[in-house]
Amino acid sequence: MRTSIATVSLSGSLTEKLNAAARAGFDGVEIFENDLLASPLTPEEVRDRCADLGLTIDLYQPMRDVEAAPAEEFARTLRRARHKFALMRRLGADTVLVCSSVSPLAVDDDALAAEQLARLADLAQDFGIRVAYEALAWGRHVSTYDHAWRIVAAAGHPALGTCLDSFHILSRGSDPRGIEHIPGEKIFFLQLADAPRLAMDVLQWSRHHRCFPGQGGFDVAGLVRHVLRTGYDGPLSLEVFNDVFRQSDAGATAVDAQRSLRLLQEQVGLTAPPAPVVPTGVAFAELVTPDAEPVAALLGALGFARTARHRGKPVDLWQQGAARVLVNTGSAARRAGTHLAAVGLESPDPAGAARRAEALLAPVLPRRRAPRDAPLEAVAAPDGTELFFCATGREALPDWRADFPATGHGAPRGTGAHRIDHVSLTQPWHHFDEAALFHRSVLGLHAQESVDIADPYGLLRSRAVTNADGSVRIVLTVGPAPADDTAHAQHIALATDDVVAAARRFRAAGGSPLPIPVNYYDDLAARYEFAEGELETYRELGILYDRDAHGGVFRHCYTHTVGRVFFELVQRDGGYRGYGAPNASVRLAAQHAARGFTGG
């Protein structure tokens, strides 16, 4: 189906919005009236610009407070409409959105509303324009889609139909199954938006917290299926009011928007892009650093050994069991300091994973490689992290480790860590929702609920994406404001079967665990019962503890931070699937206190 986006969903001037929509692959746009009024372009120039970009103007919006009005007020509305319809002809738009009235002058009279909308449609028809009537969730008398449809049906005018908006329908908890009773030809337009589940005034919810389909908590795909069963053949159009999107780069937001529609069309059976290839493990995490010495010291204390070095690049492979960390001291390190730059994901079909990523608009990264280098496919996540699709130790596929001849340094000493449990990536403040959708749509991972974490200097948001068995876990975190984009560290969590033993070995090897305040352990003693000496051991080693509702137990401890990276040792027992969220604020405060949070 054709795709469209409302200009109100993007930041910038009208020209910038149109350019971004076209580059992202949209077929059309909804022109928001304020964008046109603020533009130096005439309606004819906007029409020609859209034509040059290959965009149709699918809707002009909004027209407000029309129906069920006193006669004198409605006469003024018709004068206003005549001017608006003349402008639309110059613009080349043939459908206008009319929102249900919120005017205190409007009366609760469906017959009057139908009569006046029919008169408006008569005038619109003279200009070759259709009227799409939409129920605002906060409309004064008409606030549900079925009520709006009853008025449209009573009016019985060929130039009058309805506009369905997923936010207005789903935010009120209306049953979308009733949509199937509306003839498809009378659904003049379909607007789509998702939203997180929030307990707040619906108008404020709508104006500030909408997001693209797949980023919130609504069943937008289910609603679209009901619409398609009516025979609707118009565009799938996005209308999203969101404070973050309106301050973000229009190009990136438009790509995110288009990705959401591609995933939605796949979900409802309209398209069949390459199927998701869900990763089955973490092959490696790559650190980029200008100074390998502190990184090497930390890895050595954690039990890793430098087992191999890339044949043509300044990249070392450190390994302990199936936990692998690449340390890259190339030129990029001098620009950004020590940070987590790439993650290698084990893939059953690396080429298929790359095809899926490209179909979902993930930037495919060009690679300069020597003739003998393994042909690794890589894409960029929204935060810039490089994701490599890998095959480790499989005969039929190239093994990335072939690029790393052994150094002869021998086996790692080991602390008991045997694989990477999860990685945590700090997101730019305006990419948090985009990142969750990216990892869901491109990688086929499941997104867990977003949680808020109290940092001493503001709230953080965190959301994990995982595969079914938890062998791939990525935690996405964002700070409270744009200025905090680089303030919060990334980390690599290492799985161990005995975190106490691992922590002891780490300390014995010269490692310095993050000190945890005594007050934390006093609180633990009040919350849980421990075996004799157990809590004292945790206090000595800086181990934190959590228990879920099903009896699962999580024990974990942290290293100091090098640059923007620290490590975590974790032990999961009893099916624990979380990340110790109740302990996060304690960890953050301890990192601030230790000044390792921004240390180098």
C-alpha cells in the first residue's frame, strides 16, 4: 500500500520535512496547516516541490469546530471553508480533515451535525474536494469513531466520509472490530500512531507522547487488519505528535517512520520482506580505545587472555570461554575515547540477516578488508553501534576468527566467566524509541517493558531487547536530557556460575570492584533472609542481590569504569530473566561517588 506521513510528525521547515519524507521512501504527505502558513513557498510552489520529489499531497489538515454549531457561527465556518478549499486547489490536495468539534458553542445534536457536514461537503464538492470527518478522543460531543460514522452515514453525502485515527480509537479503549461495518469507500483516510500506556489526560497524551507503530503499547496492527477487511485502499499515513521527534533530525525520524510502516505492513500481510533472522548469541563485543593499557589491565584481572591479533589491523582478541572482547586501538579511538563500538551477533544466516536489515532501512556499513579477511556483514544501529552478523565455528560459513592469528600467549587464567550475558548501550536522547523498534524489526528481538531508573542527577529510561532463550540480551538506556548523551557509561555483563568465586579471583588478580554503600546491605538484611555469613560476603565483595516474584535470584557486581565502559559479573539462578533493576540506582550513585563514571 501507499505510505504517507503528516508534516507535523517531523522537525524543520516544510521544505526540510518534504525532502526527508521523500528520501525515506514515502509516497505522499499530509500537509499540516501551520507548516504551510509558516512556509515562504506559495501553495503552487509547494505543489510543484512535492511533484518534483515524487510525493502526492494526500490530506490537508486540520479544519476544526465545524459541526453542530449555531447558525451564525456555521455561516462563518462556510466562509472560512471556501477560502480553505480555494487554497487546497492551488496546493493540489483533494481531501480535508475535519476534526469533531471541541467548541463550547457546539450542541449535542447529531441531526444538526449531519446537516451541517453535508452542507460543508456540498461546498467542498464544488472545489473537487472530499471531507474526512474524524472523531477526536476529546471531542465535545463526538469522541468515538462509531459515533462519527453514524453522523457521516446520516448525512449521506458522496463527498463526506470518515477518517479513522488509531490513537483516537485505541486511547479510548474503543473496540476496533466495529470498523468492519463501515464501507471501505466511506473511509476516506487512515491515520496511524502508537503510544505508550500512560495514565494521563488524553489530550496531553496525544499532543506529546504519540510514537510510530511498534514503539508503544497499542495493537495498531490489529486495527489495520480490521480496516483492510472493509476494502479500504487509501494510504497508510502516520500522524505523530511527539516532543522528541519535533526536535530530532527530520531525515532520521522519517527513516524510523518508514521502518515502522514496513514492519506494520509485514505484520498485517501486505508485504513479505526477508524474514527476521534472530541472533542466537553474542560472538564478541568490540572496545575502541586510545590507550590499551588500562583496558588490558581490567580484562586481565577479569580472567581474559590476549589470545589473538588481527592480521592487518590494530585489534586484539581477548578471550575467556565463549566470552570474547576485541580491543581496537585504531585511529577512531583518538576521537571518542574508550567506548563500546561494535557487537558481533551469532546468526544462523548472516547473509539473510543482512538482507532483512537492508529491507528495514538499516544502514549497511561498507568495509575495507584485505582479500583474505572474512566477509562479515555489518549494519549500524541508531546510536551508531556497529552490529556484525557472525558465524563462529561453523564449517559451511566463514569464521571471523580466521582473521585473528593466535598470539601464543596461552589459555586465559579465568575467573569463571563463560560468555557475554548482556551488553548495555547508552542511546542518544532522541533515539530511544527508534532503537527499540530497530532491534525488534531488524533483528527480530522481543522488547520488554521500559523502566525508569533513578540516577542521582535525573531519571534514566531503560528497555531490554532479547531473543527467546536469553542468549542475546541488549539493554538500551537513555539519559534524562540531551546534555547527558555521553554522561552515562556502556557496559558488558559476563555470565558466571559462581559470582562470589569470580569476584574473589578478580580481586586477587588486582581488580578493583565498585564499592557499594553499607546502607544497601542493611536494607538487604531487612528485605531477605540469608544464610549465615552470606550477606557479609556480599558486602565484602560489592555484590548486589535481587530476587524476582518467581523465586529467581540475581547476584552481580561491577568493576570501575574505563573511559565510558565498565564490566559486570552476573549469576542467574532459578530462571531469573531481569537485570537487577532495583539495584541500578545504588550502582549509579556508587559510580558517581567513585568518580569512575567519567574516568579514563
